[in-house]
Amino acid sequence: MGNEDKILFMMEKLHIELQAVKQDMATKEELQKLATDIQKLREQVARIENTHGEKLGALFDGYKLVSEKLDRIEQEVSKHEEVILRRIR
């Protein structure tokens, strides 16, 4: 094997190793991008949970108010029923 062949062989070897390094760097960059995306998603999920928690709290308060109002109406209707039943007898 002559010097030129040895040089070409070494250059090919270096080229192959360089390609492997490039692929490895791309993989690391992709992992970093994924890590960044995951962090953004976590922040969005936390914001959504907070917002939905507030909305569910408001819905629960509204349900509670409606329930209390229905209880008062039911008591009034019961009073009127008693009056009506006494008049019928």
C-alpha cells in the first residue's frame, strides 16, 4: 500500500468518524429540543390545571347557590301546600 493509498484510507476513516460525530451531535440537539418542549408542555399543563381549577370552583359555587335556592323554594311550596290542604278540609 503506497502513501497515497494510506492517506486516502485514513481520510475515509476520518470521514466516517466525522459522520458519526455529526449524527451524535444531532441526536443531542434533538434531545435538548425535546427537553425544552417537555418543559413548555409542563408549564402549559400547570396553567390549564390552574385555570380549570378556578372554573370548577366557580361551577361548584353556582351549583351550591342553585341548590340552596331550590331548598328555599321547596320550603315555601311546602308552606303553601299546608295552607291549601287546610282550606280543602
